[in-house]
Amino acid sequence: MTARGWILFWLMGVLWGIPYLMIKVAVDSDLSPSVVVFTRCALGAALLLPFAVRQGGLVRVVTTHWRPMLAFAGVEILGPWWTLTDAERRISSSTAGLLIAAVPIIGAVLARFFGDTERLGARRLTGLGLGLGGVAVLTVPHLTGGDAWSLTEVMLTALGYAVAPLIVARHLRDVPTLQLIAPCLVLAALVYAPAAVAGRPAAVPDAPTLASLAGLGVICTALAFVVFLELIREAGPTRAVVFTYVNPAVAVAAGVTFLDESLTAGVVAAFALIIAGSFLATAAPGGGRSTATRRVTWSARQTSRAGGRVKTPSGALPEERPGSTGQGGG
């Protein structure tokens, strides 16, 4: 994976590793899931929509791509954010973060049904297995922390998170990032507004709760979605979601730092498995020094030397179908 891809990868591991703690703080103050989701979406939309409008052509983008955009909003935001928030009323934030790490496994399986022709290979399959092993080491001791329905809600969230990148890669990869995310957040805010108004708290929440809501909207939604869409375009849908193997490490670290949870030898071993699994699972197919061709945008300098094609080392990211454009979209 490229250096830019690795930066986006680790940034996403942090940005979507801390929401579980923030959600837990919010719901423990008796805010309803609808209020939390609405606030998160409304803040994110307020920050991103002006930039999306400034790019121009937003109405055309929505009218042209409204079906896949609606599907993306449903499986990435409307459903998963409510089920995850509702589940955290009864289970710990670390348990939720650990279970979400099943996303890459689900995504690798579902990619076959979405027509993804990318070859996983033994190296990447080994990485997925190591990552799953690390998740299991972290998760099993925590599975007694909630009821079966809460755990099911988290797994439904993971399913949605696994499907969403595939929709982006196949149907929305040419849509600028901001013009995809901003309308989806606006839609989600409108959907949850009635329930949020009906379930609004009687008094203004305390400072930690307000800080958590602000963090969810600004850091974990507006900023994180921009990074996430760029990561999908940079690394492809299968490798992009492997950052969820880092999320449990961040979730546990947050618990150790802010909730005085113990850091055991098992947790340290799981971290090692997750890091190794993430590296292998995001590696390019093959592993030798062979070269692969990739069609690139025309330029006089390129075509005069290579007939419109360039050679790329195997260590660089090959083109994926469906996958990324290899460059930013927004």
C-alpha cells in the first residue's frame, strides 16, 4: 500500500476507534440513541455541506446517483449508528469496538458477491486470520458484558459497515467525497429529527456529554468520513476496512486511559496479532518484485515513452475492480 494509504489507514484506526467511548459517555447520561445519532449527523452535515455546495454541481450529483447514495446512507449511517448506540446502553464501549473488528472478514466474503475480482492470496488471507485471532483474544473475555440482542445489534452494525465500502467502490467512486457524505448526513439528520425532538433531554447535558457529542459530530463524523472515502479510493474496499482491526486496540487503550481498565498480557498479545494481521491483509497481492501494468490518465510525457501504460512495482497498489481511482475524489 502507498505511503498515503498507510497514513489514511492509521488515521482511520484512531478516528473510528474513539467513538465507542464517546457514545458510551452520551448514552450513560440518559440521552436516547435518536438524540445521539441526530446530533452527530447534524453537526457533521453543518460542517461539510457548505464545502460540498461550494464545489458546485451538488444537485446534479444527487439526482444522478441518488439510488446508490441512499443505499450507502442506509447501511453506513441510518441503520448502524442507531443499532450501535442502542447496544452501548447495555454493553461496554470496548466490547462494541472489539466486535466491530469483524468488518474486514465480512467485507472479504461479501466482496465476492459484489463482483470484486481482486485476488486475496495466501498472504492477505493469513493476515485476515491473524487479525481475527487477535480480535478473538480481545473479545472472548468481554462477551459476558451484555445480552444477546445487544451483541446482535453490534454485528448488524458490522454488516452495514462491511457493505458500505463495496457500494462506494462499485457505484460511487467518481462522486466527490464531500458531495457524497454531506447529503447522506443531511438525510440522516432529517430522518432522526422527529425522534430526537420527542426524546430530547429535560435539561442541558453536562460538560463531558456535550464534549462527547461534539467529538462525535466533528472528529468522528465530519473528519473521519472524509478520510474514510479517501482511503477507499486509495486502497480499495477490501483493504480499506481492515483498519477496523486497529479499532479494538484504540478502544481498549481508551478504556485503560479513561476508565482505569487493566492492560493484561492477553491484550498485549492481541495487539501484536492485530498489527501483524493488518499489515499482511493490506499488502499487495503477490509479494515478489514482479511488475504490473496499470492504465493511467493520458499525458504527453507518459504516452511518448510507454504508449499510454506505465509499469508499477508490486509494492505499489495495483488497480482494483471494483476499487479505487487511486486518487482523491473530493
